[in-house]
Amino acid sequence: MAEVDLIHSLEEIIDEADCFIFDQFGVLIDGTRAYAGAEKCLRMLHDRGKSLALLSNSGRRSSANIDRLERFGLPMNLFQALVTSGEALWLDCRDKRLDPTPERVLFLTMEPEDAVRWSAGLDVVSTSDPMDAEAIFLLGVRDGLADDHFDPLFETAIGRGLTLYCANPDLQSPRPGGNVLSPGHFAVRYEQLGGKVVQYGKPYRPIFEQVARLTDAPPNRMVMIGDSIHHDIAGAAGFGIKSVFVRSGLDRARFSDAATDNDVRTEIATLCAAHGLDGGPNWSLHELG
């Protein structure tokens, strides 16, 4: 793996790209607040004539994520494109691209009203009974759930041959007190129990293609900024774009004892190897500033 360049600000690589693509959790926000340097960084790039895009493994629709980030004080009017995995699933439902597109769905969400907001405009009926459902849509989960929380429901659903559509492949999400299990973890659990899963979002190529369409930027002039080696950095590599690994998000604990630049590079290389990634990020910084 080529040596990662350690930087302190995206301004150092301002000439490397026309479009800067940001992850949401662990880069712009930690789940409860915006990172201190996030707004300043976004305004700096915009003022320098760069296109900004948000690429998130959020199970919510794009509009819901805009509202949430604005509540955190981030200037969403600076973004040219915002693509969530939840939006991608919604569009496939609307356009009948699922095989088959279900009419009765069991939703797994953070809050009950999330399913109502998400399904607005679709011919979908929500049900809480796996015996009545035609598919499971996993959009979000509450913080603090145990690994086997959904096992009884999953076993019933698998017995009926239901496909689980996961609109957030993240395995964990950063919080101020530590990481919590995310929807992707429970999608993997469903597969381990014998169920069929269809994943939306990073690191899968279609969501990167959508950003390219919305920004008109060629891949060689795009940079992905993310805190997940598995989703952000590997996804960028698969799409042929450069990337910046942010160390203050998902894997921040691994770097707490990294005293030297060599220590930081060693930890990044270890993370990449653990996720089967031959190449790593082009650059790395602690957090946006």
C-alpha cells in the first residue's frame, strides 16, 4: 500500500479535485452535534469554487437528512448533491425496480413515525407482523440494541423467505460515549441466520454513480472524505476516486495512542488489511478544520 499523506486541512489538497464528497456521521456530525471545524471547512471549499456532495448511508430520505443537518447549524445550501441510501431504496420502490416490489412491508426504524415519513408517496402498507409482510425494510435502529435483539422476528421472516432490504450498510456509528450498532450489523445478522439481504449505500458502486450524475464531475476530479475504511475508503477505491480518511470518527480509539506519524500510518495500514483493502486512502486528517 502506498504511504498515506497526513494533512491538517482539506485546503492542502484543494487543487486535487473539483468535487468533494462528504460522509455524514463521523465526518460532519457525531450523532448529536456538528464537529467544530465542519462549517468552516465547507464554506472554505465552496468559496474556492468547489462542488460539495453529501453521500450518506442514512436510511432516511434525503430531505430528512437536510433538515437534520441544518438543525446542527450546517449550511446545506452549499451542497450541490445529497444522496442517501434511503433515498436510493425509495426511488427503486417508486420505479418498481425491486424483484418483486413489495406492497406490504415490515419497517425497522429508529422511531415509528420514520416509516410513515419515509414511505410517503409510495403504494406501500406498513405492517408489524412478519407473517403478513412481503419484505423487511431496515432503515434504522435505536442506539444500544443487543446483537440478538431481532433474532425472534428474523427467524420468523426467514422461515417465510422474506428479503431484507438494508438502507444503511454501516456496521457501527460513532457517538460521544462510544460506537453503537447500526443497521448494517443487523443485516449481517439476518444473513448469518440464513436470510437474503439486499444492501443499499456505500461501498456499493450505484450510489457513487448517482453523485457523479448530479455533480457532472469526472471520477479523477472527485475526492471522498469519510471515517469508514470499509464503506467510504473502499467504496471510493472501487469507483476509482481518491479519498481522505478522517481519524476522529468511527475508529478514533485506535489512534488515541498513535504518538508519531509512523504510528498513524501503521494503524491505517492495519485497518485497511483487516477490511481486505489492498490500497488505502490517499490522505488522512484528524478531523475537519
